[in-house]
Amino acid sequence: MPLSEPQQTIVTDSHRFRVVSAGRRFGKTFLAVRELARYAREPAQKVLYVAPTYRMAKGIVWDNLKARLIKLRWVEKINESDLNIRLVNGSMINIRGADNFDSLRGLEYNFIVMDEAAMIDRRAWSEVLRATVSNTQGHCLFISTPTGKSNWFYDLYQRQREDPGHWASFQYTSVEGGNIPEEEIEQARRDLDERTFRQEFEASFEQYTGRIAYNFDRDHSCVTTKDPDLAVLHIGMDFNVSPMTAAIHTRDQNSLTQFDEILMHSASTQDMCDEIKHRYPRSKIFVYPDPSGNQRKTSASGLTDHSILANAGFIVKAPRRHNAVKDRINSYNSRLLNHAGDRLLMISENCKHTIESLEKFSYKEGTQVPDKNGYDHMFDAASYCVDYLFPLTKNQPPPQPPQRWGHAIG
């Protein structure tokens, strides 16, 4: 079976790491088998296919791979119990499940396919498999139907923005795969809710829980910042021992640009002050911290967090008490995109922790309660600054003069 045009685009791409987000029945298995065979045709190569579980690995690709290699007359030996195939040129293809990814340690590979990667534990790649292609300078192909922006596969898909020299990402719908009749697509559209259809058949990264920074869009809210004006800085700050966070902005009249961020683990407020002064020793700095820092005492001297900031030479701006969380969230979203279509808050592409926070910080499902799941810290830091500078003001009617009793005296 010949390659489809999208598959051909993927196959001919020369990047070391390729990430493919594809709809159902795109032809992911055929693409995986084809790429395993292509890399194994060179002598003495070690090639690995990984699926979420052993059972899935065997069921998805094993029979198709054997049939293809036998037809090509490349097979020297097939081991059914270990799921590996030795070729006549000395290359070896192994089929494994990621449900016991620790068993993959200590080996080296020239090429890896991670199929249905969104269903695999992130650690299988970051703690085990990434190291297996280091000495060989091996290549990797990640294929999956996406499962939302909170999944590590979405992070892989975004890597081409950070390292376009080594990473490439592709996104194709089920229709573009050419394997499903149009009437079947339309039937699925009627059977599934809109969000599920977009994910499963259009390979869209959907956010299933209510995203708090709902007006953030990587394609429109992110910019490349070069040589920002450091004369005056506006820094939002959230106090935690781990992590302590700061979002660093420049201001141009009515707009803000966050061009830097600081995230420090096991750090004190004084540590944060030292880091800011080290980075920006000549800047006039306004800090917009968590209002509770006016009572919070974390130093041995008994100083409050706000006092420590002031003693460091920063100008501290904070309300006496917290504004309503909902108002702070709405204030931040209104800067990201207002009703007139203006984007008055931009985020530098190098603020990776902030971007991750804006994309993944969400409400607990079915509620309007923010889920403190670790993605809240950078958002809180950034939104303290935005909410202080550009608070949402309610339109109140002008005060009326006091009314007097107007009863007539009988």
C-alpha cells in the first residue's frame, strides 16, 4: 500500500525527533511499521517499537510487522515470546510495552517509535528512553491521537517552537489520512459531542476542564522579545517556599509584555530579591506581590515578605487584602483579549513556565473552584501584577443626595 501524501511528508522529514498528532484511522500503524523497516534496513541497527502496554504492542503492530518483513525476505529469526525480530543484515527490531518501562533501561537504540504516546507515562521517555538514543544519536517518532493540553504529548508537540533544528511536529485529521469514508466521518460527527469529535477525528488538543486563562492562545499571545527596555520593570510575585515565582513585565502605557520569569524551589523571599537584583541591577522595580505577604513572616528577623521586598529597594504595590479571585482572573483574561479584539498582554516565548501555567491551570471539573494542581503559581504571580495595574472596575451609578421624608403635616 503506497504512502498517503501526509505520510510521505512525515517520512521525508529529516528532523531527529518527529511528533505526529493524528486522528483515528489516519494510518498510524502502517506508518510505524514502514518506519521501523526503513531504519532497520541499514546493517546492525537496533530499533524499538513501544506502545502503552505489552498487550497493545503485540496486538497493534506485531503481526503486521512480521508479515511485511517476511514478504521482503529480510528475516533471519523471529522470537515470539520476546517479540523481537533479527534481520539477515544483523539489525534487531524489538516490540515492547511501556507498562514496565524500567525494563527498557541500559539499552541503546538507533530508532524508536512511541505509538499512542499520549497514553504512555511521561517518565518512560524522560527517565529511560531519552538516554537510550544519546550515544547513538538515534531518531524518534512519536505518534498519537491527542488527549488534551494537560498531557505530556502536547508538550512534545510544542517542542518544535523551542528547538526547530531537532524537532518537527505534524497534525493531520482522519479525513486527511484517506482511510475513512466521508459518510463515516459525518456519522461520527453526529454521534459524538463536538469536543470529543475534534480530538478523536481532527487531532485537536482539547482542554476538557475549564481553563482559567481562557483567552490565552500561543499563536496570538506569544511574542519574541529582543532587547526590552529595562529602565522600569513591573514584577508580579507569589510567595511559596517551593516554588516561589515572579513574572517580570515591561509596560507601554496601556499594555504589558512579560519577557522573563523566575521559578525557585526551596527559596526564601530574600533569595528571590537577590536573584532579581542580580538580573536587573539598574532597573527601577515595582513589585506586585501576594497581598497576604503583608502579614506573612518567613525571615529569621521576623520581617514580613513585603518588608523584605521594600528593604531590597523595590517599590511594593499591593491591596490591603485580596481582591476576589474571580475578578483577578477576569482582569487577566481581559488583558489577554478584550471585547474589542485587542491583545494588551503579551507573553515572551521564553517564559515556558508561565505558558504552561496559562494552558494547564484549570477549574476543578464541574465547578468554578481553581484546581491547585501545581500550575497555579506562575498564573498567580502574573495576575497579581495585572490585577493591580488594570483592575476591573464596576460601573456604579452616581451617588444620590439623601432623601428627606416628604409627608405633609395634617
